[in-house]
Amino acid sequence: MKDQIFLLDPTAEQAPAVRARPARPGSFEGLCVGILDISKARGDVFLDEIERQLHDRGIATRRYKKPTFAKIAPPELRQQIAAECGAVIEALAD
């Protein structure tokens, strides 16, 4: 057992979904950028500055917040962000 490496998956998925990563936009021009606060302490401080810098460049933003950092974002929130935004910035901090 000394030479073996075990990788544990904390998601409890029996068969993880395989999805292609979407292409990154070439620029934020013309896009609404979603800013997702995952509810970690002081994450909003970082996101406030990101949002200010985006606004200074004329980029539209929408703010969202997860109910708790301990769980994934609810499906309704993820669907709303996908419908309303062309890109998302998510941050965590302590």
C-alpha cells in the first residue's frame, strides 16, 4: 500500500458527467458578466473591486449570491445566470 496513491472524489457522484468546457469569450465587450459570490467571508470585497473595474471599462454586470458556500449553487440560480450572462466570474476568499 506504500506505493499506491488514492484519489478521493468528494462529490459523491457515481458516474461523473463529462462535459466539454465552453470556449472563453474573446472579450467582454457586448456581454453581461455575471459575478457570483459563493458566500465565503470577504469574497464580496474582491468581487466589488472586480465589478468596479468592469464598470470602468463599460462592461455590464449582474450580481448573484449562493445561499451558502457549503453546497453547490441551486439549479435555479445556475439557470438564471446562464440565461442572463455571457460570462461568469466566481470568487472565494476567507
